[in-house]
Amino acid sequence: MPILYIETNFLMSIALGRDAEAGNLLLNPPASVEIAIPEVCCMESLSALEGEQKRRFRFSNELNLQISQLRRDLTSVSASSLLSYLDMSFRENENLLNNIKNRLFIALESIAANATTIPLSPEVIRATLSNSLVFEEPTDNLIFQTILSHARTKAEEVKILLTGNMKDFTQPTVKEALQNAGINLYFSKTSSFLGWLESQS
């Protein structure tokens, strides 16, 4: 059975609405594929959500400041019109944050129900500390080493990587390490992976 490796970018693409088919892939995974994700990606996606919340809260605070100023203008038609738009923007900003949170939580629930989670191991931690490769972020390297370690234990299966982080994962040293672990197929969008999967049947 082919193994499809996903990581944090996949979860955030669902939360942020950047990959229309990704959420459905997790909710209704093909029976012919095993989806696998490093456990640390779940934690990293929650940290990314915290960052998104902070950005949305800063935007809300700026909107509030502008709204307060506009309410003081009692004569300008433009101020009244802009106030209406900013009030709407404030509400939609809150709605968007709730949408992002809900989509991420549904994705994490789908991971729990339908995916194999790959735990950390002492070997992976040591490999992360001794092999930085091209990843600037230590967490990215930890995720990468976790995927490599798991892939090496699945010698007979076809292994695929689905990631929006093609910039890092297609670096020559990274591609070589992936290929040495038997991961020879890469997709940046769920639709591309599903097209490939359909072509195999």
C-alpha cells in the first residue's frame, strides 16, 4: 500500500483554505493509501494557529482604533461610510479566525481518525541534531528526519511526499536523502496527488 507523507504545511493549507481538496482527503482518505504524518506536526500546526490568532488580534485592534476615530466625526458622509465598512471588516475578521480554527481542528480530528502518526524516537532526535541539511528551521529538520526514519522502515512500499514547502524539499541534498529513503514522488497540491493516484488504477 502506498504511503503518503504529509506535514505541517498540509494542515495549515487546510486551515487557511489554500488547498481546496486537502481537507476532504483527510476526511475521506482513499482505502488504497496510508496517510502518515509526524506527531510533531500537530503541535507545530497549533503553534502556527497561535501566530495567526495574534495577527488577527493585531488587525482587530487597529480596526478598533480606526473605528473609534471615525465615530467622532459627526458630519462627514465618507467617515460614516468608512465606519460601516470597518465595522463589517471587524466582524468578518473574527469570523475568519473562527473558520481557520475550526478547519484546523477538523483536520486534526481527521488525523486522529484516519492517519498514522509517527512518534519521535531517540534516533530521530540525534539525527536532527547532527544533520541540519538545508533547513534553516530546526523544527523543519525534525519533521524531515522523522519522515526519513519512518520511510526507511517501509522498504517495499511506494512512498510519496505531499508538501507545500517545495522550496526546501526539492533542494538537491534533501531530494537525495528522500530518494535514499525510497521517497521518489513529490506533490505540492492534493489535486496533483489525486490525479496521480487515479492514473494508477
